[in-house]
Amino acid sequence: MKTTPWGFRDILPEEAQAREEIAQTVGGCFKSHGYLPVETPLLEDKSSLDRGGRITDTPFKLFDDDGRLLVVRPDNTLPIVRLVSTRLRDAALPLRLRYEAPLVRAQPRNSGAARQFTQLGFELIGEGGDAGDVEMVSLVIESLQALGLTSWRIVFGSVRPFMELLARCGDASLSSDVLSLVHANNLVDLDARLAQSSIGEPLRRAISELPRLHGGIEALDRVDELAVLAGIEEPLTGELRALVQRLEQRFTKDGEGAGAASDAVGAQTVKAGSALPSSAAPFGLDGALSFDFSIMNSFDYYTGLVLKVYAGNLPDPVGTGGRYDSAFDGVFPKLDRVPAAGFAFSLERLEGACTASEDARDASADHAVARAMEEPLRIAVPKGSLNAGTIAALEAVGLDVSGLRDPGRRLIIHARDLRGEMAGGEVPEGGTTAGSESEGEGASATARLTGPSIGDVEFIIVRATDAPAFVAGGGADCGFCGRDSLIEADLGLLELVDMHYGACRFIEAEPADRAGAADRAYARRGCLRVATKYPRIASAWYESRGIAADIVTLHGNIELGPIVGMTDRIVDITATGTTLRENDLVVTGELMECTARFFVNPGRARLDARVRMLAGRLAAYAAACGQRG
């Protein structure tokens, strides 16, 4: 073999030494607080892991000679749950365990993403409540400081409020769909699914708004308000408030009030200029801590606190973790429930964060591009049929789009937010006020723009189908494309706004003069041959209908597939149906409707307030456009 399999790579001595130093530093922090090393096998019995919680798919499965289905582990917490449940049931609690171990996860092919990662993690078993949460978060902070990282952010969420709301739906199918959509970061389809349900308006509003909440203590206040409106009287944010209070007591500028020596993790002094917005500010929500309730880690064993850590201006988290208090139910003698929490750093992303300042443009398969927050907000603008609608929307919300109207061969257009230049309703030369009519439907939808300016922006001009890759890879912070492009890319981007332009339908079609031929071929072969540019969308639709389909991926003139007899039918988009009629094709099925969407890199949405600011303006614009029809 001359090369490594895709998604895997060799690590040469210089980089391996840097990784070793990072691992030793982080492992040393864990060790100094009594965390003991454990190792688990690379292969696990899939059924054993499934009992601990839902696992993301792994690309590597095999059967052993006993006929058991084995998987290469995609996670390290579930194997440790299995280890503790079978080997350490009589151990004294709390258990403090640490590990350094590789894992393998599925990734979209041809996305440039790595499939093998190394995790540096720890598990705290038997210590619950805010004491356990504080120990976990404090150990994370100490590790970041030991690495010398001076720019980092911890973003907290909690599974509990969302699960409490879903428990009141009384509809298992709805709850399952809603949870899947939130896991997939698809807040647009979440609203559509809720609109189809029969649940009451207060509960519907709470479920829709909760994963959109972010910020400081005000976000917690809103969570509790929504819960009360939905009929939940008990506050759902008590654990998060207690956590923040204890962290603020422990981490102050000069270490004031920090630390009882009896704490499992000793108090640390946050040095001025490290994670703080100013030297006088306490370690708290206005500095390195924030909340975001869109965080729903992909494993469903979490029961409370979840967190992601960002560093080095990377939009990908360098570590994730949370509380999973139900994994050990009935495992330990005489204890019905044993609390547990854990956290894992990605060695690859820590390496990227540590070196980001040296070369922020260093391409890596292990993390997205690092971009400093003071750089212009970068927006991916699609070419083609979505271009005019996107320009109209951007202009309506106050951005200077003059350079987009005739970009020539330029790929990056430098612009700015005109809001800060509109004093007293004055209109800049060649522009419009944010609340006035301009070309493009619904240009007055943003009404009267108020609040801070986004500042400088950069528009990068891309194909709509490429926009998700640029945003996921950190080449842009946010962007626009059709719903279809997001589905086909499958990159876990945060879909925030249905823009209501670029409407089209996904249809199945066949030649009019061959009516019934596809059905007869399917009855004979047991498989339908279908030409399409959209293999993921087509495959999912046929699978949902229980039809075996052989998808033939083409990139243009797919109508020719059934006309020349190469396929039975096509799956394609249509806006007016003209192309179908001109080629004597008739519609045989409707897959879905599609419009343009505004989407963001989840990390950028949690780190850069400008992304959410733009999303808010666009949501108001799109809502008004939708009302106007």
C-alpha cells in the first residue's frame, strides 16, 4: 500500500513530539488530582455499547468467530462504562479514571475530514451535583492553562430543560423527530415539524426557542420563563446557576476566595489577560463562560450539563463532555443511581489551537480554519439562481452589497455594515435605508434596524453546492444555499433561517411514453434505477418508502437517463416544470420542497456575536417576506 486509507494519516517525528508534550501536560493535570489510568480494547461488542447509550455510526464493523458484531470504538466513555460495570462494581466511590486513546468515527466521504482521533479524557464516577460539575470544569480550565492557551471559551448547555419539555409532548413520534432535528442542528425543519403537531402554543414556542437561546445569565432566565409558560413550575437551570456561582468564587483575578484546600481540584488563579475581557472582571459569564442551548452532544446518554471548549480561534471544539447520571443505574450494590460526568479533549484540535497563532492558515484535516474574531465577518454568497435573492436579503438587513452586483472575476468582496453610517435616516450614496423599499421582495422586512454594527464583512462568491463545505471548513463563518445542498453535504451545520426565496420542488419523473415501464422493471429486477444529482436525498426518499433504488449520480442533463434507457426515472428539482415538459417527462412523485437557507458554523455562532446578530436581522426579514407571500 502506497498511501494511507482516506481519513487516516501518518504522524512524523516533529509533530509526534509536539503531540506527546501536549498529552503529557494534560495527562499530568489529570494525574495530579488523583485520576488513575485505564485502557479499553479498540474493538468492542456493539450490543454492549448500545446498552450504555446511542452511539454514532462507526465505519468499521466486523464479526468475530463467535458471530458477535464488533465495532471499532467511536467513543471512549461507553467502553469505560462497560469496564466499570463489569470489573469495578465493588470499587470505592468516587472513581476517578483517565485515558489517552484513539477512536474512529464515520465522516462524509470526500469532505477532507479525519476519521481517526486521539482523545485525552477523564471520567468522574460517584460525584454528583454542582460539586462534581465544578471539579470537571475546573480540571478542564487547569489543563487549558497548563498548555499556555490564552484564548479560550467554555460554552455550557444542559440536556435537562429540553428533555423536560419533550416529556410534556405526549407524542413519542414527535419527541423522537424533534430530538433528531436538534441533534442535527436543523432548527428550520424543527419549526416545520412543530407546526404540524397538535401540542399547545406555549409548549411549541418553548421547544422552538430553547435551542436558539445563548448568552449569559439572561439566557437562563429565559429558559425558566419558557418552562413556566409550558406548565413546568420547577426551575430548570438551578444546576447551571450553582455551577457558575462556584466557578466565580474559585476563579478570580487574584485568586480571592478561591479555594478550600479540601476541594478535589485546587483553586486556580486566572491570570490577567488570559480568558478575561478585562483585568478587573471576574471569571464569569461576561468573559470565558457562556451558555448555548443548541449544544446537544451526539451521544444520548447525557442527562444534565453538557459543555464544549473552544480555543485558538478554532470554530471546532477542542473538547466536549457532560453529565451522564443514568449510565450506572443498578450497577453498584445497594445504589440505585450513581452520578457520573466526563470530558475528553481532542489531541488533534489541541495541537491546532496551540499552533494556530504560528500559522492561522495552516490547512488541516483535523480542524477547521482558525480565524481571529477581529477579522471581517465572512459570508458565503451563492452564484446562480440564489444570487439575486441573497443580495436583496443582505441589502435589506443593512450590508453594503454594491460590490456583489458586478464582482467581475473577484472571488472575495470587501464590504461593511452600513448601519453605523445611517444617522438620522440618511441614506449613503447609492444605498437605501434599512427600512425602505429597494429592489427584491420584502426589502422593508427588517423594519427599523437598531443595535450595534456588524462592522467589516467579506463576501466570498461560491457555488451554492460548495457553500456548506466553506462554512464547515472555516473558510466562511456563515452562508446561504438551498436546503438540498445542506442535506447533500451532511456537515452538521447550524440551520437558522428559512429565507423563503429560491423555491423549487424535488420530484421523481419518467418519460410520458413509457408509463408503467419503471414499475414493470422494478417488479422484474426488484430494484429501480434512478438518475440524479442528489444521491443522498434520493436514497433517503426511496428508503423511507421501502423501495430498493440503484442511484446513478450524474452532474448535468439527467433527463437523458431514462430517455436513452440508462435509468428508469430521475429525481431532480423543478421550479416551473418547463424542462420536464420540453423533454416529455411527467412527474411520478413529490419528494420535498426546497428554499434558500441561512446557515452558520456552530462554533462561530457560539463564539462570534456578529453571526447571531446577522441571523437575527435575516430572521426578521425572512418572516416579513413569508407573511407577504
